Amino acid sequence: MFVYLLFIFSIVSSTYIDVVTKCICEELLIENDCNIVNYCYWDQNKCIDIEDCTIESPVDCPYDIKCAYVDGKCTKFTSCDKYIGDKSTCEAISIQCTSLDGNKCQNKVIPSCSEFDEENCNYSDGNEGECGFIDDKCQVVKQCSDIDLIKGEFQIMKCVSNIHSCKVSNSKCVQKKCSDLQDQSSCQYIHLYDPFDKPSSIQICKWQDAHCVDAMPNDLNESNCFIDTIYSYLWNPNSKTCQKCNGPPPNPNPPDNFELIMKVAIMIFVISQ
Ligand SMILES: *[C@@H]1O[C@H](CO)[C@@H](O)[C@H](O)[C@H]1NC(C)=O
Ligand SMILES: *[C@@H]1O[C@H](CO)[C@@H](O)[C@H](O)[C@H]1NC(C)=O
């Protein structure tokens, strides 16, 4: 029984870390971290956020979801229905916008995977992420092993295209591990499969005795803490540790009793252990 529990525990306590919350410039404490991302700037011993949407290129600006290219300038994106124009004008303002009536812009509606037919499914991304024709239906791919259920040429192709998270092993598509990284320069991290290939969870890796092995944020140092956590942890020069960022301040109006609800939830959790 004990061994069994230990086994379960070792699965549950995988060392994947959450990288959804990114550091904001103001949190960064060393110049090196601050200068890595182009939206932050080191000024008089502080890291500050450079004014948003300073991208000049009319081609790149619409691709930044925070920005919109309006009247020959890259400005802060507000919402598609604030802009006017036909389809191509709206799409040149922001990749989030389109026009159906040819006069005003509106949000682009990305269909769900389930709306694609067999013909188009394997090539498409739905609003939930990458689609695949699995079990006679078009559905979102949730993990590397789902890719195996897409037969034919797409199986290997989709597996290989998710190179940060999946690998082909004995002609199956499986989740990659640190130990699959063969050389020191690639031994950084593995993404847990994500349908948008924008990782929300990663396993940090480190090079040890000529192998790439699992690591934790406290194995990182001032030169790789920020980068190897995809900008989610910062280097604290005082404690000399790699620590998780808080990210943007929370919604300014949390419910009054939010803290109380959290406390009760934590108590119930502790008691139930
Ligand atoms: C997509 O993959 C499915 C599942 O293997 C296959 O049956 C279907 O023919 C593929 N679609 C195309 C257009 O190749
Ligand atoms: C940080 O760790 C990496 C990988 O272990 C190592 O190559 C690098 O020299 C270290 N840098 C510093 C400043 O300690």
C-alpha cells in the first residue's frame, strides 16, 4: 500500500512549473534580467516598462495582441468594434479583428475544432488549439499521445511539429523528457504539451554528469533563472535565489470575502489530509 501511495505521489508531484504568469518589468531586480525582454528598460537601478506599442512596423504591430495599427501608428489595442473598415483594413489593424459587413470591424471568430470537417481538420487550429481527426471526430489535441490517434501522414508530422513537447519513439508520439535532450546546449527545459504550443507548464532541465536531468528553479542561477523559466521567475540578488514572479497586480476589485473563502478552502484542504 505504502509503495503504491508513493508511486501515485511521484506521478502527482511532477516537477513541472507553471509559466503562465510572467514577470512584469517592475519586479525585476537585476539589469541583466531587465534587458532580456524588449518591453523592459533598466533606468537608474530600476526596471521600468517602456511605453506599450512602440513597434514601428505596420506588419509586426497587428500581430502583438496588445497593439493595433491605426492611422499609420502603432497604438494600444482597445477592442475591434472601436475600429472601422472593410475586411482587409480591419485585419491590418489587428490580427484579432475582421469585418463581415465591410464597414466596421469585429472580433474574428475562430471556430471550434468540432466545426471542421475531416478534409480540413488535420490542418486547422480551432479556438481550443491544434485540431486532429481522432475517433471519427475533429477534436482538440490535448497531449502528445493523442497525436497517435491521428493516423497516416499527420501522425509523425504533427508529432515532430510539436518539437518542444513531443517526440517520436518506436513510431509512437510521446511526451518528451529532459533525458531526451542529448547535449548541454539544448538541455534547458521541456514544455508540457500545450494545444497552442505556448507553454503553460515546463520541466526545467540541467546538465549533470554528461546527462540532461530534471531540475527545479532553485538549480538556476543569475544568468539562466529568468530565461529558462520563460520569464516567469526572477533572480533575487539579495537572497541569491531564483524566485517566482507575482506578475501583474490582481483584478482591482476582488470579492470582499475572497480572502475568507480562500482561508476556509485551505482549512478544509488541510483537515481532509
Ligand atoms: C486526417 O486524419 C484522419 C485520421 O487519420 C484521416 O482519416 C483523414 O483522412 C485525414 N484527413 C486528410 C485530409 O488527410
Ligand atoms: C549558470 O548555470 C549554467 C548552467 O549550469 C552555467 O553554464 C553558467 O556558467 C552559470 N552561470 C553563472 C553566472 O554562474
